[in-house]
Amino acid sequence: MNKYNIRKVMDENFLHFNSKTTLEASKAFEEQIERGNYMFISIAGAMSTAEIGICLSKMIRKGKIHAIACTGANLEEDIFNLIGKKHYKKIKNWRCLNEKDEQFLLNNNLNRITDVCIPEKVISKFKKIMFKYWKYADQKNIKMSPYQYIYKIIKSGDLDFCDNYLDSWVVAAAKKNIPIFTPGWEDSTLGNIFIAGVISKHIKNLHIVKNGLEQMQDLISWYRKTTVSRKIGFFQIGGGISGDFAICVVPLILQDLNGEVPLWSYFCQISDSTTSYGSYSGANPSEKITWAKITVNTPSFSIESDASIIVPLMFYYILSR
């Protein structure tokens, strides 16, 4: 056995600054699960295309993650990667691209996300499958959340998986039937394709996909039901709508519904955003106390670093126990 395993390295070397916070947050995450609490995570940025699924799928299968909020892009890009990774084009010199280089990628139907391009043919392949399910829902007047459509597709066998299906966090979540909330789903490729289908009259009913307000109702119901028997921690990857939407469920229940639920029992955010320009995503965790999201005693961590580095470190630390 290699004596320099991830747990040993972090325990011995993560002693100061962001590394110390990373280690403390990892241990507190473990304590949450050991106490029987659940963990909710939010995913922003381009983390699915950054292949967070490699470690996140393992966390889901091991029962460390129990609900997810993510952007529509992260939901769909995990599936794009699943069915078309072998067709992706990696960009070695992505920091040096000029306008002509970008135009070349466009002319070749390559959609760039930082250092990798998703070919348009991969998106078109999934679009055909997706339309089949949207049209059926349209005919039968069925309404579901974006993730529920994708779960149906995964379970149907209609998808031609690549060999990396075990690295898909959405497939892992589907097998565990974990809820995925996608506020602002219209700000995604599939969201754009869906509304185009409505305008072009291929789909008649705009409301077969649940909107953000309806998904918030579902989240309220899930949070209330779950916290009857356990508390829930919040692990935030990046900032943006996925985190802001989900974390607000607690003050909504407490202040707007005058209900009673426990506050989030753990909070950790990984982001390189700062408060310098009034960034909410860079706000210190203590600010959330004033919004009735966490308490003075909630284990809270803010890691100012690259999530594509920190998340695998934390997840493999937790998995290695």
C-alpha cells in the first residue's frame, strides 16, 4: 500500500491558510455524516465539464450526498460528457486563443468551455432523445422537473453510454433517486432548445417543465420532510443561482411561512470570489447568520481556491476513511 495516501498527505501537510480550512471542512463534513445528518450540495460554474463526476459519483454511491442544486448547464453537461466524451476536443493553449482561433472553433461546430470543446453533434444527439420525452409529456399533459426527464431517459436505456458511465454523477444520482433542483434552467442549452421547440410549435405546452418557483415548492417539501428526523448540511461549490436558490429555503420556511425547521447544520463554500466588489458569492459565512440560514455554532468554512482542485481533495479524503 502506498504510504503517501491522500488522507495522510492532508493530515500531515494541510496546516495553514486555505489548506488548513480544507482539512477542517473535510473533517466536519465527515462528522455530519457520522451523526446521521444529510448533505446538500450546490454546483455552479462548469464543474461537470471539469469532470467533477469522477469523484462526486463515488460520494453519491457511498451515501455521502443526499440532494443537489445545480445550474442547468451542469445537469446537461454531465450527460453530454457521458455520451460524447470521445468526440470532445481538448485545447492545450486555451489561454492564448485569439478571436480568429475562436472563430475557427465556431466554424467547426465546437463549443468551447475553457480548455475543452463540446462538439455540436453531441448536443444534437441528446436533443433528439430529449424531444421524444418532451413530446410525450406534451401529449399526456405531464409536468416534471428537468432532472426527472433525464432520470427517465437514463433508466429507459435510450442512452448509448460511453465506457465512463461510472464517472457520471447524474447516473449515480438517478440510481439513488436523489432530487436535483435546477433554478434558472432556461439559462442552459437544453432550456434554449426547449423554448425554441415551443416557439416553433413542436411543443405546445410551455409548462411541461417545472419552473424555478415550482422547484422551490418541491425543495420546501423535501427539506421539511427530511428534517423531521435529521439535520442537513450545505456544501457549496462556487456561487451563483444554484447556491443562492437552495440555501434560502430555510429562511423562507422560518420567516415567510412562519414554520419551524432546523437551520443548516454545516456550511462550506469553495470559491475564488471575494467581497471586494460587493460579491454575494464571496461573502463570509457569518453573514448568513443574519439571514437565518446558519447559527453561531454551525461549523462554517470558506475556502478561497479553485474548486476543480479542492473538491477532489476533500471528497477523496472523506472517501478514504
